[in-house]
Amino acid sequence: MAAAVLLAAALPAAGQDYEREKRWAGEIIPNLVVGDAVQMRLPSGREFLGLYAERKGAPAAVLLLHGVGVHPDHGVIGILRVVLADMGYATLSVQMPVQRSDAQVEDYYPTVFPEAVERIRVAARWLQGREYRRVVLLSHSMGSWMANVYYEKTEDSPFAGWICMGLTGGFGGMRNVRAPVLDVYGEHDLAQVLRADWRRRATLLAIDGSKQVRVAGADHQFTGKEKELAAVIRDFVSSLK
């Protein structure tokens, strides 16, 4: 994984579809019910969308990363950003880099990962600037790959914990992960997720406060099991120091 990310730094992100992001923003923003649209700015000057639900005095703020080829209000991430806000947490769901609509998963990795790491860093600093007591990272599927690479490339992460959902494989280099990790997957998750559950569990043994949870009856998107998933997340976040 690390070697692939280093290679990506030398590759142009020619397939990265910024116009697709703009089209989604144009559809999402007028229809927001919970939270507000905010623009995050990369060091390059390029902006990306965040959906921010403010909760003053919240015990934690949660930064949410969606899966492959979608947007920050889609699927389980779109549901969790609202449910967790209703539970009293501040939430910021951000647009991660996407490729063209006909791209395959392998087209994403490693091309868009360097910018994904920068987006996570920018969003984390943005939340820190709002002085929440804890900032927690929550990722799903491809977003969990991006989060894992973020940790590989970031020695001093500000996150009090990482909720890693539906990671399709084992963890990569985890030497920079010093906060508890919650590895969550569904009973009927993707085969790649299920086959590697023991590898992820073994990795977590070396990280204090970490654990693995399988959500009964859930698929990769946790369809119909979002409330059970949110309860698992709440219990984990409330245990963080």
C-alpha cells in the first residue's frame, strides 16, 4: 500500500472528475435539510464540499468519509451524518475525490489518494478550529482505504479515534495510529471484507482501546441497520478519552 501511494505522488490525477463534484454540489445544496454546506480549501486553492451540522458543546465532532464514486450525503454516510447529529454530535461529511462515472475501483487507487489525504487533513484542521473536545474520524469502504493511507502519511493525527467501516481487506501500515480504532462490518458484508476480518482483528490487538464489531444482518451498506450501527458508534465515541 505504501509503495503504491508513493507512486501515486508522481502520477497526474487526470481521471479525477472535479466537474462531477460540482454537479453533485448543485444537486445536494438546495435540498439540504440537516446541516449547512461549507467550502473547504486545499493548499492548492481548490475547494471541495463539506456538509456541516453544528452542535455547540457537543462531546465530539465526527468527520465522515464516503465510499467509492459517491458524495457526502449518499447512502450510509448520508444517514449517519444526520443520525449522529440527532444524537448530539457535530458532524462534517466531506466530498472525497471521485473519478469519472465509468471508472472502476482500481482506477481510484492510487491515483486520487494523495488529494484524499490532503482533504482529510484540511477537514480535521477545520473542525479543530471550532474547538470541539474530540474529533473522531469515520470512514466507509473506499473512504476507509483513504483513511488508512492518511494515517500512513500522517505522523501526528489529531483524531481521538477512528471508526473504520467496511474495509475491503486488512489494514495497511498502522504505525502512526495511536488512538483507538473501531473496525465495523456487516454479517453479510462483501467477501473481501469478511475474508480479512481476522487480519484486522489481529492488528487491533496492538492498539489500546480498539475493538471489532460485526453488525448482525447488515450488508456492506448497512441497509436497514443504520440505527444499530449508530448505537455501536455512539458507544465507541463515548468511551474515548
